[in-house]
Amino acid sequence: MTVHLHPATLVPDRQAFTDSDLRAVEQFSQLVSSQLDILAQGPERQRLIDLATRALHQARASLGAPPPRAPLQLPVSKLKVSDVIGQGWVELSQASLYRAVESQRFYCVTPKGRSIGKEFPAWQFVQPVPELIAPVLAILAGQPSSDIHAFWVSRVDEFNELSPAELLAGKSFETRAEIHPSQQALLDLPANERLRKVLAVAKWQHGGMADIVG
């Protein structure tokens, strides 16, 4: 008698993976991503990085590893490019992410005290920011990266002391202990209305802003 096995008995269902399994996958993914720059050398460097990045994304997806959860508040941290990709904030290679910066889809800054190396403020990857930020960055193009970041994280009188980043995202920074009802009313506005207000401030740039909250 021939025994026929259903494919499901050969390939474990995603539900068979525990939370511990998924955490291990995520930790391994981040470890590999952080080492790509060191391991990949020579003329094929970028191609190898792109291939490894795509493989990591495919592995995480096949095992059911979830993407980063959208936080309730905006993070104030800055991430290395390998962390942005390794933690799944964007489905891009390093080269594609830097091209996105060149086309004003995201922005990066140079760490204090260093002349080289780039970091990406994490708040810009929280939804719905990636869908809204490009036209504002286009207005700010040509400004030093430090000034662009200061624009985003500085409080604005017209926004009831919210920063442009908070208004665009509809969320407060994690460094805010509480939100006044007048501020919450602005955060609750439709996305297109919030974008319109931020664009208006960007056009006169960040004159008069102070008291950085990020």
C-alpha cells in the first residue's frame, strides 16, 4: 500500500513557530545586517549587500516574522542604515535608501562630532510619515542636514507647541509626558490638512523655532 503524505505534513505551518523562534530570527537578521558592511568588500560589494538584504526580508516573511509595530508615539532615536533595513523599517537596500534620500523621500544626518557616517531619525519611518514627507523635504532641499532635522523636531507656536514632525505624523514624540487637548485636536486632523499646515511652515523655513523636543 502506498502512503500519500499531504504537503502540509512535510512543511511546518507558520503557527508552529513560537514567539521565541521569531525573536531568534529577528536577532539573527539584525546581526547579519549590522555585519554586511564589514563582510562585503570589493567591486561586488553593493550587489552582495542587496542580495543579502533581499534574502533576509524573504526569510523573515516566510517565517511569519512581523514588521515593526507602529508605535503610539514617535521615537527620537537615530538609526544606522543597517539598523533601518535590518529592523524592517523599509523594504529597501542600502543603495536604494540613500537614493531615496537624494530624491527627498527621507533624510539623514551626520552624527555630532563626526565628519563621516550617516544616521536616520527613526520618526520618519513611522506611518503615515513616509507617505507625506516628500513634498516638505523638497521645500527644505539644499539646507544643511542639521537644519532640516531641527526644523522637524522644534516646537512651533502656530502648532500649539507641537513640532512639524509630530503634526505630520499625527503622533507626539515619546519625550512628551502629556498632550494638551488643543494639541490633540491638531493631531487628530486629516492627514492632508496636517500636511498643508506643515508645508506652510516649511515655506518660511524654521525661523523663530526653538526648544527642541527630539
